[in-house]
Amino acid sequence: HSTSRRQRQMCIRDRYICLYWFLIGFFNVYKKQAAKDSSVLSVLTIYTVTGFLLISWKAAEAFTLSYEYILLILLKSAIIVTSWNLELNAIKDYYISILQPLSAIRVVIAFCASILIFSEPSSWMQFVGILIVGIGIALLNNDKNKNLFISRKVGYKKLNKVVIFFLISCILSETSAIFDKFALQNITQNQMQWWFMFFDSIFLILITVVVSLIKKKPVITKSDFKNIYAYAVGLILIVADNLLFTGLMDPASKASIVAVLKQIALVVTVLFGGLMFKEPNLKERLYVLAIILCGIIIILI
């Protein structure tokens, strides 16, 4: 009975994390859509403040958290704000269905952390699944037209900058994810979410004010406040984070498995984003998505 109960708990936990990454796929796409008509900083600020307002009612529980963890969440927020800024600048300027597969670097970081930090055991089937996912991602980045290196939208020098920005954002994001796995064994999801969104909002508001003063004109204009995609992104972020934090609160959750489940977001982003933005050569990438999904299924068996 205890074994079956643990299996049910694992199933529920993995569903939460799967749903999180499914929503993050749409989160990535709508961020790019929001940034088409607004600046990166205005989009980040609007959706972050919107998200914080949606969970502001959790303040009472949040203020019971000890100051040591509040300071750690402050550090996490600084890391994530930097990651979001770099990522959105990258996907604003280039094809999202090409850049997003580079986030596979997160899997490598997470598996190293799972062994070195969390001492997590792994089965040979999981390694087979990881290998299949890795092959799929490699194929996705190696289509016949080598789109990663040939761009009709940006020049070579700017493309290198875009790729570097995106890779750094992935490294920072995974660093934050490792912190989540550690911290959520000691604090509640409401405490984490409230302080995280609070600090993110403060950082972005301060940056917006400083940039506006330097440029001597408002960074956020009236038209930016009418950008419905920015508000949609804020709503998706709050729902998704709530699912993630719920899943990670289970002590049995593995950083390595969470990292591989992130590829669900990759599938959604490449497929939905590629279709939405009518990105070239998308058909050549679709069969690779099936390979990635097979790898994910094997890991979860």
C-alpha cells in the first residue's frame, strides 16, 4: 500500500510539473508577441507587476518567513530578472523555434547538480530517455538549412550576441531552479511566490525609473498599457509557478527529472511559436518533436 501511495504521489507531482512546463511554452511565445509592439523593459515590468498583484493577498503568510530565506529569494529574484531580460532581448530579435532548443543546456546543468548537490540516484532507463531527448534536440538544431547560423533577420555579429544572451539566460534560470529545489523543502509555495514576485516587481520598477530618467522620457507609454499580451503573460506566470512550487515541495522530486520535463515547454514553444510567427522551415523540425516526446515518456515510465 505504501508503494502504491508513493507511486500515486509521484504521478500527481509529475503532472504538476508537466502542466507547469506546458504553460511555460505558451509563456515564452506570448512574451515574444508582447515584445513585438513594446520594449523589452516595459513588457517585463507590466507582466511582473500584474503577476504580483494577482498574488498580493498572500502577504500575511509571506511575512511569517524568516529573513534568511527572504534574502535568498532576493538573490534568486535578481538572477531571474537578469535572465528574463537577456532571454526576451534574444527572442525578440530572432526565431523562437531556433533559439529555444538551446535551452537543452539546462538539462546538463540540472543533471550535474542532481548528482553533485542532491545525490539523486538515476536508472539506466532515465539515461536512455535523456539520450533520446538529447538526440532530438541536436537534430532540431541541425536542420538542412542550418538556420541557427544563417539569418535573414539579423546579421552575424548580432546573431552571436543573441545566442550568447540566450545561453546565459538559460544558465541563470537553471541556477534559480536548483535553488527552488533546495528552498521549497523549508518554506511554503505561497511564501516563495509572494516574495519572488515582490522583489522582481521592485527591481523592474526601479530599473524602469532609472532608464526613464537617463533617456528623459517614459520607458512605458500609454500604448504599452494596452498590450493585452503582457497581462496574459503575467497571468500564465502566476498559474505556472504555483504548479511548479507545488510539485517541487515534494521531497521526492528530482532535479534531474524536472530538468527533462522542461522539454515539454520546448515542444510547445517550437510548435506553437513557429506556427504563430510563421517561422521558416518549421516542417523539417516537427518530426524531431516526436523523438523528444518519446524520450520524455521513457523517463517518466
